[in-house]
Amino acid sequence: MPALCRDCLASFEPAPRCPVCGGPRVLAHAELFGLSVAHVDCDAFYASVEKRDDPSLAGRPVIVGGGTRGVVSTCCYIARISGVRSAMPMFQALKLCPDAVVIRPRGSHYAAVSRQIRTLFEALTPQIEPLSLDEAFLDLSGTERLHGAPPALLLARLAKAIEDEVGVSVSVGLSHNKFLAKIASDLDKPRGFAVIGRADTEAFLRDQPVRILWGVGAATQAALAKAGIRTLADIRRHDRAAFARRFGAASDRLWRLAHGQDARRVQPDAALKSVSHETTFDADTADRRLLDAHLWRLAEKVSDRMKAQRLAGRVVTLKLRRADFSLLTRRTSLHDPAQLADTLYHAAAGLFAAVREPGPFRLIGVGFSDLSAAPEVDPIGDLLDPAAAARAKAERASDAIRARFGAKAIIKGRALL
């Protein structure tokens, strides 16, 4: 069974500690040097960047998000120990962790750090499928001859390089398909490296809850639970055709994933059709101020990705899921393609204002579609919104100021709500 040290990158026979440097971060697996599909995920990315930029925050709980009526974008692992989670209302987060340092997001800066990490990815393989600013799939098939090392060692080098050169940590999942690689990357956070091989796929998946499958939310979990299906072992007991007849043709994907089957390839050239983010609440809410705060946070996250990938979108979509799990969507087309959080927020807020249903809602989402390359200059606005150009200029200036002087250098009024 091969093993490698994630600190000094030496390879050796399995041992509790590295025989070269004495380090404890030893990774050993029978298929370690035979797997090539990876999912690389930054650890608490926004918060990690803020701690990197301000060393005085190193041992303190950090929350990146809005003001007392805003929501948490992300938080560091110290804050998570207190129960703070992404998308949690800020007032609740501060009750759980009153000593937290709250920092306003600075999207353009995170996008710039993301591009640094992407450059390190590209040094290993062109087969990169980004999912967001802070995570991506990599296929390292065929790279061993080029780099003179197996994918596992290349990924260990990559994780070390990101930490040394960029200043943030990542967790790596390595497996034989995308589904399992993504699961693996979440098994050993932070600074993790987990492997799910072909031989241990069945045993690993057997007792996992159905919620681990992509696309299985609360409604699907409830429907499966009514049929006595709560774990992947329960799905695996069903014949494939019988399972599809009982739960519909779309359930075939769940059956295949429950068996560890995922034929999707890492697709670096897959054209993005849309960029969106959504939040599912722990409890359904009809609070319009809270929903509006989520809209702004989600608009910023979408805008960060658009800026990082130099994209603009012409169509804005608002998504709401009702308490009965039915979906409500509204769309509007912009006069010019845009990527700014301000533009997306105002368009989505207009759509939301026109929704007469009082709620409650269990999910809200927003996104851009009809994507194209970002224009060189921002739109100048029109008669219906003469202040749009000034707000666009202010957002670009705010991005630049925060990138240079830190997140607290300038704070948008909405963050103080």
C-alpha cells in the first residue's frame, strides 16, 4: 500500500509518521497512485483570505457577511465551533458567537485570489471544471508522464503550493468519479486529503443518508422516507427498473449514484449557461426584510463569480420556493449585459416587489443567464434609472478600495441594517 507525506511530499511504505520529516500528515491507500479525478475545495475561503490579509485575526472567530439584519456569507472554523453557519441571519450568528469579528465581503478581491489559485491548477492540467470561486474538479488522467509523478502526489504538491504561495488552505478529494471526489473533499476539512477508491466505494456508500446524493433536498428525502428509504443501502436493495417505475425516470440518477456510478466527465470547455446562487432556510420565512438581505448577499456572490470569469448576463432570474415546495420564478431582461451586484440586486428586488404572495418561503435564489463576455465599460444607465451609472462607478471604486486597504475601509449602507 503506497503512502505519502503531505508535508515533505516523500513516498514510503505506510507508517504512523513520515520516516523523512517525522510529520503526522501521512496519506495511505491501496489505490492512492491509481486515481485521477479530484475535487479541490478552499477551506472557508472568504474568511481565510481575510485572516491571511490581517494576521491579528488568526486566533479569532471571523464572520464574513452583512450587518445585524444581514446574513452570513461564510465564517471561519472557529466561528463554526459556536454553531455559526453560512446563510444564517447575522443576529443569530452574533448570539451564538458574540466575540466574532464581522467583515464586509469584498468580492473583487476574492475573485483575484481565485485567479491565483486557478493559475496553479492550470500548471497541472487543462482539465479543470470550476464550480465557484473556491472549488473545482480536476482530471489528472495522463499527467503522470508529463510531470513525472502520480496524480495524488501532484495534488499534495498543489495543496502545499496554494498554502505557501496564496496563503489559504484547501481540502482535496480524490476518487474515480466526480460524485465521490466531491464527497471525499468534505471528509477531512480543513486542510484535508481523503481518498475513496473503487474497492471501497460500496462499503463507504452503504450506510450514507440519502441526502448525500446530489439533488436530494427535503422534499425528496420526505418522499423516499415514506417508502422506507433513508440510506443508500435502502436504495441499493431495489432493482434498477423497479426503482425507476416506483419513483419516476429521473430517479435512475439516484439509483446510479447510490451504487457509486457517475459517468460525467470533467468538462473544462462546457459553456456556462447561467450563474446563480440560492439559500434554503432552516425555517420558512415571510420576513421581507430578511429575504431582501438574502437577495443582496446572493447578488454579491453571483457578481463575484461573474467578475472572476469576466462574464456579463442579460437575463436576471428570481427563484422562490414556497412552503409546500412548489417553485415560483420571475425573469426580466436588462437593456445591457451586466455583472455588477448592484445591477443584479435592483433587478431582482424589482421582481420580488412584484410578487404578491406573502409567503412564507423556504428558499430564495437569484442569477444571471444569457451570458456573454463582460463589456470593457459599465452601462451608462437610462431614463428609468439615471443613478445606475453612479452606483456602478461606486461599486467598482469600493472594490478597488477594499482590495487595497481591507474590507473595513469602506462599508455599503445596506451592511449596517
